[in-house]
Amino acid sequence: MKLKIKNSFIPWSFLDIVAKDQGIFADHGLEIEFFTVNRDELEPADKVAWYSDLIKADKLDAYSVCAWGAIDRLAGNDREKIIAASTSSAYAFSIVADARTGIKKIEDLAGVPIAVNMRTGSHYCIVSELEKSLPYEKVKVIHGGEPAKRLRGLIEGRFKAVALISPYTEIAVSLGYRSVAETKTVDVLAFVARKDMPQEVMASYLKSLDVAARRVESDKESYRPIYVKTLKETFDGYPDDIRQRVFIEINKIYNEIPITVWSRLSEYPKESFESLKMWMKKHNLVDSPVEYDQVVYVEPLTRIVNS
């Protein structure tokens, strides 16, 4: 069975990448084709419409997404279901700024546009964190695309502040930028699949991811080469001089780059769903009413657990 999977690189797609690289998908009867945004293109700000169009056009069968984005994209949507989840305590966003602009602490971010990837974790986590310290009307976010694109915008001076996730945060700090705030969220990574995908295929996909999670968890250091290789691929669209600067820093901190380890698969936690949904509704960040039982499909995961 051939599946088209969204490649969001690291940390989000690392289990998919490991499962493909090590032949785990093939062992479970799956042929995986990654859908990747061209390095010279920017993911659109409206993720709900974009992902919906990709599914409708048969360009995508499954993808992983942060807990917030899963609620947003599946509200009012009967084409996809959340079929499993994973967590990582290393999942946190930082706000990184050029100190030469005068931004040295979280209070200095009032009214400053912060580059995020709209309608993804970097958007929701940053707003949630900043409103604890700043008046909500002073929290400003703008669309900057994927992490590597936001880092490039910071380096080129197009953004004063950007939201970054590890290991992009460590690269930015190594380049001399300042981390002025960090979210404390231990986030959920949701795995979403087309509703019309056969249940046995969903189960094979989840089993493959679970095997990959177990292998990385048992010996994460052996996966450092593929982790860093995948990281470097995200800078393919950079001008040569900036890419060279970034690669120098990556090589410098190679052994210190944190490897995000995702947990074994579990059911999407209902408590997390309800809490995030309430926050999103309060901030008018979800387009349609959505209920847990409407978007979560547990049978494929139950199938592999029972087997």
C-alpha cells in the first residue's frame, strides 16, 4: 500500500523519517512517498484550507500536527481523523531576537511582530505564553513560515523576533542571537489520516511509527547522524553564504544538539483536547464547533495494542 505523508522534517516528522530510512514501513507492507514543500516556497498562513486542499487533491494521506493544529484543522471536517498521539518533554518554542534591536527580555516584545508559522504550534504556544506577561492586545504575531524560514528572516534582518523550536533555537543562539522567552508546554503530536483509509493500513502505519519511537527511545545517540542530516536539508533554500554560516554552527554544536524523542503511541488525551479547545474558542482561533468523539478514531490504535 502506498501512502503519501507530509514531511515536516524535525522534530515533527522524525518518526516517519526513521521508519522510512530503516525500512520499518516496508516491513509492514507500506510504501511511503513524502510530500515536501519546495525549499523556495513558504507554507501558507491558512493551514486549514491548505491541508484540506491537499487531502481533496489526493496529494496527502496522513500527517502529524501539534495538538492545537489538530483541533483547528479537523473542526467541521469529516475527511480526516486523529488516529494516535505522541508526546515529548523536549517540545518547547523559544522567542529569539537580535539584542541589537533593544529586545532583551519578554517585556520588550510588547507590540513587536513575532514571526511564527500561522495556525501551528509556534502560533498558539507563543500567544498562550506571552499573554501571561503582556496585555493580550500587545501580543503580535506574523506569518514567517517554517522554522528554517523564520531563522533566515532573523539573520537577514526582516524579523526582529521569531519563534523557534529546538534545534533551530540552539543554532540561533550559537549564531549570537538571544533567547528571551520559552514556552513551558509539553505538547502532544497528533497523527492524522484520511477517514477513508482502510483500518488495517492505519494500523500498519501506526505500528511502524511505534516501532520507530521504541528504537529511537532505546538508543537516541545512534540516530544523531540522520537527525542532523535531516536538519541540514531544511536549509537547502538558503543563499550559499548564509547556509555556510549555519552549517559551521551546526558542526560546532553537533554533539550538543538535543534530539527530540517522541513517546510510544497513545490515544489522543481527551483532557488536553478539551483544555486547548476552550482556550482556542476564547481567543476565536477555531473556525467551527468541534468535539473529541467527532475527530478522534481509536480503533486502529486499539488494534495494534491488542495485537
